[in-house]
Amino acid sequence: MKRVLIVTSAFERSHFFPHGFDDWVNRYPGEVRFHDSAEAAGFPAVLADYRPEIVVGAWDMPPMPLAAVAGQGGSVAYLSFVPGSAKKQITVEHLRAGLVMSNWGTTIGPYVAECALLLVLNALRRVALWGHQLKAEGVWRDRLTNNRSLFRKRVGLHGFGAIAQALVELMRPFDPIVTADTGVPDEVLAKYGVKRAESTEALFAESDVLVELKPLTAKTERRVDEALLRRLPPGACFVNIGRGPVVDEDALIRVAREGNIEVALDVYAVEPLPVESPLRSLPNVFLLPHMGGATIDRGIDCGERALRNVERYVAGEKLENEVTAESFERAT
């Protein structure tokens, strides 16, 4: 029976596997061994000595030597990666050498969409401004608060993957007019009742709320530049819960300083966000510390899927959220 090596840190065990592994290990018909991610130096030796066919890993897993892949003379044929991107653990060459990989895929989409909705509402209601005035300045609001509602707003989605699609479903009670960027297949737009923008420039110019969800690639890095940001209508909200480097952050700061748009961010060009960043002090900018993914109570969903995928692999069944070399290169 196929040997399994589970490589996790103490945090990952508490976050993704809060009930432990005993029940699953007792059900699994083969041998299971554990390796603590903190023992990074010993990881290659464990792979070489134990020779697992299956590795279950997460964020803190040390890099896997290419030589550990079965197609390169090693033993590892399948990596069940609990979270999303494994670019710190493997390279595309591992996959081209025959390594099979799966990740959390669409599992995380609804949770990130939930956080996106939080950011949208915070920007529309100007929570950053009112919270600061109440707590730091002791100032009560004026009669005219300039708050706005999401109901029937024009919402632009720059990127239309699983997170954007989940966000559309969450926003339905608000009856917004949702438009997506170009390049989305007609059948996908029709399924979600979403319009297509004539261009990226038009998407920004015609959105009361613009949610940035593009993946980070060589083509999308700093794609959201000052020219695009200045196309947003006065009073518009710019939300980024995708990838920080997709946005020219210096340009965003310049535009935000003028006070004509509201900004809500979960991701940044440099993380952690530098203490000296002007984003920290602008009254029209609401910030979260890149926490849009699995919440502390729902990480268990990702852990359960990873172990379920191990069972699928052993049974010769189709994996959930298998990662190809092409999708691996597009991921961030």
C-alpha cells in the first residue's frame, strides 16, 4: 500500500487538522509517517529514507528536491497540497517530471468572496474614516455622512475566476449591476447574469465599485496603473483582494491621497505592508493584513479535502482540484 508522509507545522496542524489525524490514520490501509516542517534540514533525508509515494504538505513545508520525484529516481508521485500555491515547495519542473499535485482550488473561493464583500461594504460605508474619527479623535459624524449603499450599484469585476463568481452569488440580495472584464466566455457570463465590459478602461470608468481579482502573471503585474485608476468615477470604491503587485501601489497612493475614491485592501505590493507606507494613514483607505483566505474556523475544510484527495488517489479516482503545469505557472 502507498506510503504517506504528512509534512506540517504546529500552526498548520491546528488550523487545517484541528481534530488531529488519528481517525484518518486508523482508516488508511497503508503506512503514514509525520514530519515537522520546522525540521527543514532533515526533510530530504526523510524523503530518501522513507520513500513515500504521497506527500501531504502546506505553507511551511520545506522545498522538495526534484530528485525526490518518482520520475527523477525518487519515490514521490503525488503531492496533496493543503492550501493554494506551492511555488515555495516545488517548481513547474516537478510537475513536468510527472509529479501529480492537487490544492485547495475552489474550496477557498467562498471565504475570499466573503472577505471581498466585507471590503466593499467597508469602503461604501467609509468605515476607515468614521472609525478613526470616533476612536482617535472623539468626533461624531456630521448630519451628511456621504455613506453609500451597495444596493443597485454598478460593480466591476477585474478578473472572473472562482472568487469573483462566488462574490456575484453573495451580492445577489443587493441587486447590483455586475460587469466583468473582457475575455470571459459568454456561457460563463450568462450563467451568472453578468455583463461584459467593452474594455478594461470601460470597466473602470463605468464602475461604482471595482473589485480587483486578476491573478499575478508577467502580463498583469502593475496592470492597474494610474491611468486606469483615474478612470474610476468620483466617489468610486477600489477593492483589491486579488494580488498586490497587480496594482501600481505608488499610483494608487497618489490617487487615493486626492480623496476622490475610497480604497479597501487585503493585499499589497510588499507584505507585510511596511510601517512607513502612506496607505496606513490615509483616511479613505481601509486595510486588512492579507486575511481573505480560510478563516480560523474553516481551515478544516481544506484539510479534509487534502486527505480525501489522498483516498481518491489511492483508489485511482479523479482528484479534486488537480494542478497542471500550466495552471501552476499562472498561480501566485
